[in-house]
Amino acid sequence: MKLVAIDIGNSSIDIGFFIEAELFVQKINTKPPLQPSEYSELFTGFMREKNIDKMPEGIIISSVAPGHTDSVKKACSALSKKGTVVLTHKMKTGIDFQINEPEKLGTDRIAAAAGACGLFGAPVAVIDFGTATTLNFIGSGNKYKGGAIMPGLELMRKSLFSDTAQLPDVAVSKPLSPLGKDTAECIRSGIVYGTAGAVERIMSEVEKMEAESFKIVVTGGNAEFVLPFLRKVDHIEPALVLKGLRFIYNLSDRRNA
């Protein structure tokens, strides 16, 4: 095994085991947080399940949940001789950040941007339908121009249920029609069609402003619900963050060799 890439998100922790050209992914719920020994048992158990008997040459972590980072890093300490790298904006990523306060940009967005540029080339827009729905625009020359953030589908659903007196708790799914015939379908229509419409409006406005056309790469756990309602999608890459982490690790490893 060459590399383990770990994406610690707000909803799940994705662990990617890269073995030559293959990628095996283990998903763990972010909540509740676990002890390092518990994470370690999950990692090694998954390796046994997949008959992975080689220790990784390196490990890289992206985290947007700081309270989990140390525990996961400690769990990885026995897995690699090279130790564990935690991604920051200061690392060699291949991305030129043209934004204010790049240190506050989520490292999952950095990894996704690096992955999109490495796999598909710039100019490229990354749309991540996760806990939050994020848009990231990388222009020619791998220049990170900026993006947009809105509540994800699940956050919208929870907010409507929690902060109103009469709206029901509705599972997120593909709406039957933009014209809901009952309350549940009205909510599904509003959440899914609304998100698709917002994404397309932002895309349109950014392309006008930048006078540049962006390839569209979609990722994230809720992408399946919105994809049917987007008029243009060039690439779908569920493991974009993990592949971006591999790209960044290899880039940094080569330059530090």
C-alpha cells in the first residue's frame, strides 16, 4: 500500500486506502467521537477485511472537524513509518489561492480543488453536495478564485422541521415534481430544485464575471438527489477529496525528496 488518505468531515470520516491503481474506502460516522484506540481498531479491521497486508508508506489527513483530528492522527501513528501529514493551505498543493484569508478555507475544499485540477484540468468548478453545499472555482493556471457556501440538503430539511411548528420531518429524496401536491413533496421540491437552481445561478454569474467557462465536477454524499436537475455536469467523482489528498501528498513528497 502506498498511501492512506483521510477526510474528516462534519458528517462522516472517509478513509481511502490507495493500493497501486485501486482505492478502497471505509466510512465512519463523525459523531460520536471515538478514542484513538477505537479508530485504530476500525482501521486495522477494515484492512483485514479487504486483505490489505501492506503498511502504508504515508498518511495524509484533511479535517474540518478539529476536535477529531488529534484522535485520528494518534490512531494512525502505528500505521506508517513516515508519520502522518495534516493538510494546511501552506503545503504544496498546485493551487494558487487568490482569496482573502486562505488559512480559513476548509481543507476539504483545498483537496477537492487539487483533485479536480489534477484529474480534469482548470478552469474547473467543484460542486460538493455534502453537509454544506459548496462551490469552488479554479481558473486558468490553477488559480483558486473563490466560491460559495449554502446549507446542504440535510441541513435544510432539519431546519424546516426544527424551526417550524407544523412542517413534518421529511427524508431527503428525489422529488416527484417541482409542483408538490402535499407538504412532504413541497419540502422535497423546495430543497432539491432550490439547491439545483441556486447552484446554476451562481455558476452563471461567476462565468459572466470571470469571462471564463468552467468544467463542472460534482462530488458529495447528496449529489445523487440533485444531479438529475442540473443541466450541465462534466464529471462525477465521489472520491474527489481523497484523490486530491493523494495528489497533494505525492506533490509534496516529490518536492521534499
